[in-house]
Amino acid sequence: MLEILYDNKYKYVKRLGSGGFGEVFLAIEEYSENLVAIKNYHSIEDTDLDLLLNELQTISRFNHPNIVSYKHSFIEEENAYLVMEYCERNSLRQMMLNRTFVTSYIWKWMLTLTETMQFVHDKGIVHHDLKPDNILFTQDRVIKIGDFGLANIAAGTHYYICPRASENLEEHSLDIRMDIYSLGVTLLEVLTGINPFFEKSNTRIRELYYQSMLNIEGLQGWEQAIILKAVHPEPELRFQTMQEFHEAIKEQAIPFTLNKDAIKAGDFAEKANQLIKNKKWLKALSLLDYAEKNFNPSISVMETKGKYYLMQGNTILAKQYFEKALKWNPRINIQKELGWINLDQKNYPMAISMLSDYIHRNPTDMEAYNLLMKCYYETKKYEQVINIAEPLLKINPGIQCLQNNLYLAIQLFCIKEKINPNSIFKKAIDKNHFINYNYALVTEKELTHNYSSTPSLKSRMLYMDYRFNGFTPGTVYITNETDTPFEQTEFKDPIIKFGRKGYEVNNIEVSEDNNVSRRHCVIINSKDDVWLYNLSDLGTTINDENIIDKSPLLGRNTIEISESSYELTTDKGKLF
């Protein structure tokens, strides 16, 4: 280090500290004999020069008693220097190490810091590196905020950065709530002497928060509440401004603000939920669209819209809305729904894990059991399906989906093990439309499947979803557009079967074309909840969209199988 700098104006005294940028040292201004702090950046050809320029531009906008003041800067021998006010009593970090303060001081400091940071944010600046190292004290014990080198830059110190922001710093570079989190962590560290997030992953940081492992149990209730609000992993649930943070400290309580929009949005979500239960799908979606458009983001609306799309088989949109809801409140109870989404996306291990955990905490949810059984059914672990369904049926013998799905599992298990299946559930055939279908499939004389090759028996079987328990058949109207004149038919059958001509099992014989399977697809004709299940890999199209598995049939729909086209509606007045 040179002993004399800037044309003999500054004389080096001692080193104060260092960082990635370079180091900070103490110097005496020769003419005034005042002490100053000089930040020495590496070679001016280094990218750290950008940090110097950024800091210069930032602090030049300030004139505040609680922000370290800037004097001037200079370049000498390929090094850049920033001359600043010297804070004799060093940093909050040093005071923490020496424990040279009493707890009552901390809250006074926090009132000053939150007020000062509100001033900074009003200037359109986000500090990005608030931590004990950058909070300084003068000889007169005046608290000051320093080091604005990372202001409005996508950077910071990891264990003072909130998890979501650290996953995408660029996106959050101007989010003032990053500073709120950092100051909250600083407060937590000063009060307890420990930063619980030090060297922890984002996942672990979230776990520590939600498992209440922040080491704050010894603090007063209002102190704990303020810390929990300030360091919430989700920005939307944190203090939204430094002024809010300041007021909470001043009042020693978290202020509660009544959100009228949230109440209105919640009312819409409740009504939509009821419509979904009553299978009034279009009305439910209309209410949810209105609520989403006209009110601030609402967890209840997003959660309900996710459930709507999940019930309609659109797992992509369902997942998007659930993820939005989780960002606002990770504690919402949608683990079953997320397990359901993973099941539909064929991510069976994750689905099994989530559903098993959910059932452990919600042991009476029969729909969750049925979803878990389907995970095992799809992975051909039929013994697991049997082990779940049999004891449940002893407790709840009338649940039809368990009856049907146990029947499937036993049939397929016996085929797999090459033993004769038991003739079970014969007495339930007239009461359960799915068992009736599957029993007819298993016992048919002219086979539409193959026990040992493609098409397999399993591919033609119908696994029964919980939603179809005790369903009442509705009425659908189908027009065969391929025929001239159009043939219009009314169907009241609970399960309507499409397939190749020449097989009497089908309600609608499509054609003799080899592009039509013997059992090609079926319509589950449940009142107000009509679905098409595709059973063939030869292709079934609904409204120009190829259906791989199944799809709801809302309103009027065009179904295409090979060269044949059908118009289907539940409203006779909408037939062509």
C-alpha cells in the first residue's frame, strides 16, 4: 500500500477491512488532519471499476445523517479510490463480536435503519447488501448505512438474500422487499447472536422457517412476530415497505389491515367451489375469471381455479395456479392436488410420496386413497392396490370406485401370476356401471383385447375415478356427421362405447377401417360431468385436439375417429 496518496493529500494509517472488491483503509487528510475511510478497488481495468461507478452514482443522490457520506474519488497508479466518512466505532458486526451494547439499543437502531431505508427506497434505490458488516457507527454512536456498491445490481450475500430472489436475482434487482428481508435477518442475528441461514440451501432456509427453527423462542412475542414477518421466505407475505416495518417496531405489534378485495375475492371463490361440487363447470369458471381480473391476487381464487382445472383434466394450468397460490402462502393444504398432478403427468414416485404423506395426515380422505391406488395400478403393482382397497371396503363397503378398482387389480394380478381369477363382485354388477363394463369386458366371448399382447386387457379396462361414485346417467345427443342425411341419436347409457364395426359390444360402430380399434373409446355419460376416455393408440380427436388419455366434454364437441366425425352435446337444441 502506498503511504502517500492523491498528490500527497492522504496519508495511510492502517487497514480496516477487505472484500471481493479490494480493501478499506484508514487515512489522514493532510491539510485538515481529519480521518477518512478510503475504499481501494482493484486495478481500474478490472470489472470492479463498475462497482465504484455504481456506488458513486448511488451515494451522490444522498444527503442523509444516517448514510455514510461521500467526499470524492480518484484514480492513481491503476487503482480506483473512493473517499468516505470514517465511522470510528466500526461496524455492527464488530460490536456483535465484542457484545458492546445492550438489547434495548437494538430496537432504537432498527427504528433509525428502517426510516433511513425508506428514504433510500423513495429514491428508487435497493441496497442489496444490508448486513451487520455494512452498518457502521461514528464516534458519537450515530448509526450509518454504508457500502452501496451493489445498489440495484443483481447480487448480494447469499445468507442475507431471500430464497426466491436468490433463485433469480435479475428479476428481483429492484424489489425493495429484498432489503426488508436482509434487515430482518440482520435483526434476527443481532438479537440471537446466530444467523440460522448461514451456508444453508434455499430449500433448507424455507424448512427452517416453516419448522420454526430460527432460535427466537427466548424473545418476547412481539419481537418474534416482527422477525417472522420480516424474514418470510415469500415476498408477498413480508412487510411490503420499510415504513410498515418501522411502524410495527414503533407499535411493538404487526398491524392488521382489512383487505376488502380479499374478502370479495374469497366470496367468489366459495361460490365457485360450490358450483364445482354441483358440476356447474362453465358458471364456476366465469366467476373465477371475473374474480381474477377484478381483484388483487387472491390465494383462495388461485387455489380454486387450480382445483377447477384439475377437475377438468388440465394439469398444466392447474399446476400454474397452484404454484401461484403457493408463492403467496406455502402452507396451503394442496398436497393431495399436487400428488394428483404428478399422477396425471406420470411422475409416479413423486405422486406416491406426496399422496402417502397427505393420507398420513388426512386418514379419512377416500379420494386420496383412490389416487394412491391408481399410482400403483398404473405401475402394475396390483398387490398394493388390493392391500389398500380390501381393508377400506370393510370399513366403507359402499364406495363404488374402490369396488371397481379392486376388481381390476385382482383380475390383472391373476393374469400376471397365471392363476384363475376369482369371480368376485357379481352381486354388485347391477349397481356399479364401471364394474358392469369391466365384467363384460373380462367375460366377452368375441375378444376385443388380448390377454398376452397388444391390445392388452388393461388398456381396455376402465379405472374408476372418485368423482363417479354413484353417478346418475345423463342424456347426450350424438350426430354422425359422416352419414348423409345426418343420423341423430339420443343416448342414456351410463357408458357409451365406440369401436370397429362387427363387434356387438359397441353402441356406436364407427367403420370397418383398420384405423379404428375394436374398443376405441368410451363416453362416461355422468349427468353434468361427461368424459371421453380414449382406449386406443390409433387416435381420437376432440375439437381438433388429439386425446391421449381422457378429456371432459363441455358444451358442443366434435369427435373424430379415423375418417368418421361425430357431434356431441348434452343440449338437444344445439345439435346441427
